[in-house]
Amino acid sequence: MGWLRLRSSEWVLVAFFGYIVAITPFFPDRPHLGYQPVIVLSSVFILLSILARNQAGSWSAALLTLRDWLPIPLTFAAFREMELFVPVRYSHFYEHSWIRWDELVLQAWHLKSAIESMGRLIPFYLEWCYFLVYGVGAYCVGLLYLRGRRTRTNQFLTIYLLGTLGAYSLFPYFPSQPPRLAFPLVAPPAITTWIRQLNLWMLQHATIHSGVFPSAHVSSAFSCAWGMFLFLPERKRYGCGLLLYAISVSVATVYGRYHYTVDAIAGFAVSLAAGILFIATSTPRGRLKAG
């Protein structure tokens, strides 16, 4: 049976989509939510099972590569599925408590003025880091390929998915709007660059609106860093570089008013929990089956 041959990363995907099916009845007030999660779960499970069942056939090499990369677009599918949990209205119950931390960090602690003290340089860098998050998972998979560590792809994807989907799984419980919409007058960036305009355009046309807590941008970036430390330890500069990048993303989400400070902190916590969970459930040698 194909499902018995699923990789650990593929099981994480199936578990996430199954979890969404399981919690759907508890959100009867979400107007866009119906039977779609069942259809998505069934489609993903069937697709992954077919690929796993035919792994040993004449198309084995191609299917092996496909299975290495398929979790990346399926992660985007999981992200889009969260749009089903958009509420009828936002009470801003959470946002009114979260915004106080932003005022403290950005204004009282002068983070905003420090970022803008060198003109457009740092704001441009932060916005660029925010933009690149959409491809950081694929970048890490490609890096493993280039370094001859393709067999570690499944392990990396497992920790990446645990961190990213872990953040998605909390969205339904915290319906909220980003600070740039809920509190447009609180510490807005004084410098606008073309990359910020591009980020805002993407958020207007391609993002979801169910919630911003925790920040999946932050959790996925840090999860990539943990993955590189674990599965490319002989090249620690990649892990260190990604760690610096993840910190930059965290600052970018708050400065750009895409997320609240608590969102970034929670995103980091989710990634840390994902790393701990992965290590705790690994084999004695610290490696899950490569598949």
C-alpha cells in the first residue's frame, strides 16, 4: 500500500490537512468554511500515496525528485486553505493588547528611528528579507542538492513543515488583522521603497486574511535555520547565515507593520518547538528515514 511508504515530511502534511478537517466543525461561524478541507485532505493523501507506491518503478528517479520538491507547493496550498477561516468580522480583541508592545518596541525603545537613521538602506534590506521568505524553503532544498546532501531533504522538510504548518494551525483561533490595517497611525514606516510597494501589492492580492498570530514568516525562516544546522552541520555558515536572516525577517515583520511584536515572538517559539519535537521523535542517531 502506497500510504505505508510515505516519508516523515509527507506524514506531516497529511496530519496537518487531517487536523484542519477535524477542527472544522468547531468553527460554524466562519462563512467560507464547508467541506473543502475534506476534499483537500483526500486529494493530498491520494497524490502522495500514488507517488510513494510507484517509487520503485521505471520513473523512480523522477518521482524521487518530485517528492523532494512537492512539499513546497503543498505548503502554499495549506497557506491558502487558511483563508477558509476568515471570520465575518474582526473584534480586534487581541490586537488592542498586542499593539501596546509595538508602541513600546518601535517608539519607546526607538527601534523605528534606529532603522530609519541611515535613510533607505536598512528599510530596503528588511523589506527584501521579508519578500524572500516565500522562497526560503525551496532555497534550502536546492542547497542540499548542490552540496550533495539530497538524502537529507526529507529530514529538512520535516522540520521546515513542522515549523511552518505549526504556525498555520493556530490561525483559526486568533482571527486578527495586521497592524498596518487595524492601527494604521501607530508607528508607520516613514520610508517607502519599491520592494515595500511590491510586498504590499502581494499582501493585497495573494495573502490570506484569517489571522496574523503567530507569524509564519518568522517560524518558517527560523525552521530553515534549524534545519540547516541539523542537516548541513559541516557547513555551519549556511545555518548561521539563515539564523541572521530569520532575525532580520522578525524585525522586518514588526517594522513594516505586517505583524505585531507578539506575532514574531510566537513564530520563533513555534519554530523552536518544531525543532525540539523533531529531535525528540528522531531515531537514536538523530535522523528520520530519508525516504
